[in-house]
Amino acid sequence: MNSFGNNGEPESLTDGLDSSAGRPGNASRSVENPDMNSSFERSPQLYARLGGVLYLAIIALGMFGELFVRGTLVVSGDAAATADNIEASQLLWRAGIIGDLLMHVLDVPVIVVLYLLLKPVSKSLALLATLINLVQTAVLVANKLSLLVPLYLLENSGYLKEFSSAQLDALSYLAIKAHGFGFGVGLIFFGFACLVRGYLIFRSGYLPRALGVLILLAGLSYLINSFALLLAPSFATSIFPAILLPAFVGELFLCLWLIIKGVNLERWQQRAAPPQKHD
């Protein structure tokens, strides 16, 4: 998965010049033809299953950070209790940050696999979903800096003595709240990526249409949750976490389907086959 090569470049300057001069054989070689594409087309099941396993790991890491770490240590509305919990369990808090970052590292190969899986349906739409998803990953990685702030505020450094303990606790809690909103902002991009991928899955023919519907619903749930968080925080609180249940179900079914079933090979080959040229 990590050993992708590229044989699409001309082997020499003269090859490139020859192709531009109109030699058909060399011209065809100049068309994009990465090793990843050819191996994927020969055996999409291997990559589909690998993508499913990595996707499942992303879900597990996300649940670890959000539910086990922050869900355990952050006390809603109580800055002092939250600060005490983090100070007493700094290693767990740091492990949650590392888990989140590993989750975003795994985002990249999963994004590549999903692009290659859905490219036969529409290359432009698959690329659009890929680019939107990469923006989401970049936003969420940068957002992790907010989770480091509580550790700095609780380390009792000399430059912090100007602040009272209550003020430091409040600033620490504010950083955690900002992370929550930053997470919501990142999921706006992911929601739109899910909408595009859900449509492509529905149209593919080699993945179940029901799976496409589930991913469409996942995208809608992410968008509703994020926009509610930004526009009507009280309403967002009332619908959370139930609003994200379709997202959890859709993504879990997608990764399990990729692991267990993969794609319908016959229909995949029909979609992936280059169009026949007629004389």
C-alpha cells in the first residue's frame, strides 16, 4: 500500500520529444499509467480489504480519543474538575492526542483507496471527494494543537504565575471547547466528501446501492451536526450524539463490507475496462 510507483514519465528526454512529435507508441506511454493503477485494476479486492481494515482502525482510534479519553476526563461545564482530571492523567490525555494523529495518518491511504475504488464511476467526482477529504484531514490535524494547550497551562511554569488557578482552569477548558468547534468545522468538509462518495457508490454497480444511501445519510448527519454547532449550539447539544448515529452506522458498514465482501469483480471489471476503440 505504501510502495506505490510511477512509470508514467518518459524514460528519457528523447522519448518525450518523440511522443510530442506524433509517434503513437510513445504517445500512449505518456498517458498517466502508475503502477498503483495497474495493480489496483488487476486485484482491487486486496486494496479494498486493506482500505477497510485501515478505515476500521480509524473508527477505533476516533472512539478511543473522543469517548474513552475526552469523554472520561472532560467534565461538561466544570473547568476545575476537568483540569484536575487532566493533571492526574496526563499520559492518558497525551495518548488521546497521539491516537488522533495516527487516525489522521491513516486517513491518507484510505482516501487513496477510496479514490481508486470510485474513479471508474467518475474520475472528476472521485477527485473532488479526495481533495475535500484532504482539507478535512489538514483542518483536524491543526486542530490538535488546541488539545496541547491544557498541558501547557497546567505545568506551573513561571510565566503562568500571573494567572490564578481558576483562570488557568478556565483557559484550559476554553481550549478544549475550541477543539470541539474545530472538530465540527473539519467535519463539514468530510460531510460533503461523504455526499459525493455516497452518490458514486450508489451509481457504481460493484458496491451495494444501500451502502451508497448509508454514506449519503452519514454525510447529511455530519453536516447537520456541524452547522447546528456553529449556528445554534443549544440545538446541537440537544441532538448530539444521536445525530451522528447514521454516520457511525454508515462508515462501519462501509469498512466491514470492504473487508468481508470487497467489490463485485465482474461489474468492477466492466466499469474499469477502458472504452473500446472503433475503427
